Amino acid sequence: PEGLPLCVTISLSSGCSSMVKENVLMRKIAAVETLGSASIICTDKTGTLTEGKMTLVAMHTGGLDYTVTGKGFDPTVGGVFTADGANTNANEARGVQATLGSAVLCSDTTLRLEADADSGLSKWTPRGNSSEAPLIVAGHKIGIKVEDLNRSLVRVAEIPFSSSRKMMVTVTKTLVASPKLMHLAPAGGHTAHVKGAPNYIIDKCTNVMAADGTVTPLTEEGRAALMDKVDQLSKQALRVLAIATRTMGPELPFDAEADGDEKFAKVVVGLTLCGLCASIDPERDGVKDAVVSSKTAGVRVVMITGDYLKTAIAIAKNIGILNRETFRENDGHATDCGALRTISKTGADEYISHAEMDGLTRSTSVFARAKPEDKLEIVKSLQRQGWVVAMTGDGVNDAPALQRADIGVSMGLEGTEVAKGASDMILTDDNFCSIVKAIEKGRTIYAGIQKFVSFIMSVHFAEVAQIFLCIVCKIPVMRQPLQILYIILVTDLPPSIALGFEPGEALTMKRAPRPKSQPIVMMWMWRGIVANGLILTLCIFCTYMLALWAYAGAFQSDDIIDLTRTQCAIWPKDEMRPTLKIDCATWTPCSTSNTSGIYHAGCATWTTQAAYTTKFETDRANLAWNTTALATGAIHTPHGNAECVICITESVRRARTVAFIALVWAENFRAYTSRSFENGVWVATFSNPSMNKAILMAQLALLVALFLPGLNDVLGLYVYEIHGWGWFLAIMGSLACLVICETYKFVTSKYIVVAEMANYDADMDGVSQVTINLDGPAGKYATNKK
């Protein structure tokens, strides 16, 4: 079918266009189809599941807890207060100032009052890393601003954050001593400022800052107490950063040309812990519902984050990835990515075996403290188990995982160009909810492709079969070449394309994902294609045969053009039966006298002519003889009546016109029946506006072909010659096709193998239980996966 590539391309490209409205930009058109089979979504946390707008809400320094008040990024509202119940203002506390001061000095984010492009109102806007924004805002609240610090300090070195080090380091040189930041080196000295993952930084600390700014040694009991505090804050779904510092003399401990790792090794030793900063990043609106929708659709959601494990668990509980009631630690559903690696005999850090890795990823829904390379290994492991994986990412180091995933999803707002280039789709709003909407759209598009493939294959099979039968049975070919082209291009294609816009069914997001290897046309669909094609062939062929009998009085080509035919039936206008039978033979009066004007040499032997064998012929001969003066006989001409030419030329074209009308109507009925493999045509018949428009277009095209002068002659359609009987035949033939196709659908509906229901239910371990069929509808490898 020449229309198949066109319909598929239009359907996929239209799906891409509609997804833009859902904040999804498809970079590869084929990924639309893959979305329908996605069975796992591996997603980042910050900015995807959460808003990415972190706000500092708690601090811990010098053994004391503090709360940070305020709203959004406005530094003029709120401050730092003690959390001991007295709610004392702690903006001037030495520990608070040192912690936020080093945090600001170890950040690249800026905060400015800018005019909103939409409303025109001024609002505080951070520019830079989302995790640094709450530190900058909190620093402003207590009077520590980057622009002020730049007058007394100068940054001389920076070691950027890396996924392996889990911390960022800056080194400043003091130009003028700051009264607020008493922990900095004196004028001319250098100070290292470190911020990052608490467990990594605390391991590098030998001292801790007290509430009054003094420094004391950090004991093992002190380390344990700090880690308990980190756990306590993390369980509240707070992202915790540790802030540390180290004062150095006028000379730097590293060479200016040294690389980052060498500088890191020289600087990050003997640190003094200033304090802990805990920020909250609220989940996005709709994320909880989107996670439930994913599970209901049989799609497992796996969160991969660089956060501390307990923070990740708390957030996963809040948004429904983990069951708040039934989750227990160490039950295999939340894993620190350190468990993915082991130390080899050579001392190298390498990943565990495939079998062990697959065992972890099979049940884990939360991976914490993940590195970009961990994402790649997780994707590989899930794919080995037969899952179709969608992976999100925004950084340069995420590119390998995005490219390896079945569907790479990059972030449009925070994503790097490298990540976008490696992905299949881009979330223009960085929102997890958009992924779920895209999966639903992908499933709907795939179902539409199945429907129009079944439709177009069945009608084209019927069109070929009809012509084949005409040739084999030696019947005048039912359609001329231009009629075939007109049907295919004008009346077939619009309904086919409209099926690609078919709305999703109610159970679209309640069925398990289809296996990626499943063919578009499954075996039960092939049976339907052949059966419906045969039904269409039978109905239209019978309509054509009846039309031939009615107009030509014969079926086979040899009989229609046989010059020995004695009679043919002519259908008068507006009559439902033939009332005029023309005698094709003629008896011409003749005379044996050569002086007569009707002389004929064969007149003397008229009694021996072959047609003169019955009383009917005798009567005809006598009538011709007796009604003409001087006639002595009559000459018989077997096909002499000129009106009998109608039976040869006009009869076939009349039958073709009837069959053409019947076929167009039958295929339009077939288009409506193709909207569902299970439901009757009367269920939501006109719910697809595109289909209604396509059928209207097909009917208008039919009327143009039939009644437009010039075009109907070119196409060989003579609608004014078929009269009422022809319209009746066309209507009955097309309705018979509709009824028989629907009857077949009803009888065979119990044999249709549809995608299994996902059967979502929150089981005792808090992970959705879904039934996934990894080997097509036969269920050869149907298993329950958690």
C-alpha cells in the first residue's frame, strides 16, 4: 500500500507536534513509537520530580539548631532564628555567619532584583546553580553579600564540583579583614571554602567550629553526632550540604599550574567543619498523580539522585515512588550507589558482576549518591532484563546514559547542549509529569497506527482481490486505472490518516507496556485484515455481478460482446426493473426481382437461413415480408439492431459506476468499523473529528467524480445512466459490507489478544506490581515484575 509510509509519517509527526503543547520536544520521530513501550522511567530528582527552587529552612552549627524563615528568593523577608523554642534572632551568631559566609564564597550563583518579563513587576532572581541559590539568599538575609565580600577578598583558585569528589572548593585571599567573617585568614592569607556532601566532607574534617566561632578537635563521637544530625534532617526530605573551611598562610600549598585533582589533594585536608545547611526542594505540582499514573500504566519509576540516601528515601515516600507505610530500610528498594561497586584485587574501583547488578536493579526504585557513570550501568542492567528504559539527564556526563537508553530524555531549561544532542526528546519545562503525558500520547499514536494499518491493508487487499476475480472469471474488469488511483488517493487516504488521530481509549494507561519486539500487526490482526478484505471483496463483487446482469444481461465479457445475442435488457429511467427488451436480430424485406428496389441475391433462399428455425422467427420473417409491398422474402441479420450496442458499451460502464459508488461507501463504513478492534461501530461513532472530516471529504470527492462534467467522463463514471436501481444496488452492497464486518468483529472479539492490564496495586514492599509480557501476546515469557 503506497499510502502506508505517508500515513505513518503524518501520524508520528502530528504526534510530535501535539507533544510540544505538553512541553515535550521530540528530536527523533521514531521515539514517539518507542514511548508506547516504555516500561521504566529512570528520572533525576532535582528540577524534574521537584521544582528545583530550593529554600534554606534549617541549619546546624556548633551543636545548635537554627531555622531559616522567609519565602522564595526574596532576601528581604525572614532571617535565621534559634530552634530552641525561644526563637531568638541568630543573624549575628558567629557559627551562622561563618557557615553562610563560606557557603557564599564557595558559590558562583548571583542574586539580583530584576523586572519580570511577563508582569513587569520586580522580583529577586538567582542566576546560577539551583543548589547554591538558597545559600546566597540566606547569606543576603544576614547581610553577607557577594558584592560586599569582593571588596575585601579575591578568589584565587577554584576546584569545580565533580560527581566523584562530591564537593566544590574555592580559595580566597584576604585583602582586608572582615568583621563579620572572623574565621577567615588575616590580611594577606588564604582561606579554602568547601561545600558538598556531608559524609564526604566530614571525613576530611579534623576540627569543628563551635557556636561562638572557636575551633575544637572533631572526635569520633562528634562525627557520629553530626552524621545522626544529617540523617535526622535527611529524613525530613531536606537536602543537606556541609560547609567547611581551612585557613592557609600567604603561600598556596599547590602550584598554580597543577590540575584539579592535585590541588584538591593539597587543599582538602585538615578541614574545619563550619556547619550544615538543609534546604527543601518541594515536589512539583502533579508529580504524585503522575507517579500513580505511571504505576497504573505498568511503568515503574526509578529515582536516581546524587542526594544522601535518607533524603532520597524521604522524597520518594512523599511523591509515592516508595510506599510510606510499608517501606523498610535495607529491603532492597532503596540503594546507595556505593553498593554497585566493589574493590578489585588490584585495588581498583569496579562494578559488581552482571548477575549481582541485575539483582539490585530488579527491585530498587531509589538510587542515591549516584554518579553519571552509575546511570549508564543501571540502564544496561535494566535492558539486560528486557525492560524498555527512559532515562533523564541534564549534564555532559549524562550523555552516555541518555544515548544508551531506549528513550533519552534531556532537560530543556537546565540541560546542557551535549545532553540535548544525545537525547531522543527534550522536556522544555524539566517536568516529570510531561514524561508521563508523552508515554500516554505514544501509546495512543501506536494504537492509531495499528488501526490504520489494518484498515488500509484490508481495503487494498479487497481492491486487488476484486480485480483478480474479474480477470480469472473472464468478467469485464471492475475498475479502470484512473478510478483505482482516484479511490486510493482521494477516498482511501483521508480516512487512513484520520485513524492516526484516533483518541486514546479509556484503558490506554491501565494496560501494561507492550514488548518492544512486538510487531505492529499481530497474528490476530492479520486474520482480521484477510477476513475483512474478503468480506469487502464478496460484497462489492456481488454488487458488480448484479449490476452486470441488470444492465448487460450477461456476466462474462465474451457473452456481453457476442454478436449472436438475440436480446438485451434496457433499464428505463426511474424504473426498478427492465421493461424494454430489444430484439437484437433484424429481418429485412427483400425481393427476388432484380427490377425491385429491395432486390437481394439471397432472397430466394430465405427459407434456408440459419436463424429461420422457430415459429417466432417465422412470424418475424412473415411480418417483415407481408408489411412491405413487392417483398417476396426477408433477410435475417443476427445482430442488426443498432440499439443493441447499448448492451455492449453502456452496460459495462453502468455496472462499473455502481461498483465504484458501492466501494467508496463500503470503505468509508469500514473506516468507522476500524476505529476499534473490540467495540461496535455504534460506540462513540463520531468522537473522532478528524474521521468525520475525512469521511465528509471522501463523500465530496465522490460527488465531484460523479457529477463534475468532464471529470466523470475522464474517470468513466456515468451516474445519469444507472437510475434508481443502480443507487439501490450501491446502497445495499455497502450496507451488507458494514453488517458482515461488524458481525465478524462480534464473533471474533473473544479471540483478540489485547495488552494485559497492568493490575497496579501497592504491595507490601511498597512497589507497584505489574504484569509485563516480554515476548508478545502469546505470553511465552509473561512474568510478574516488581
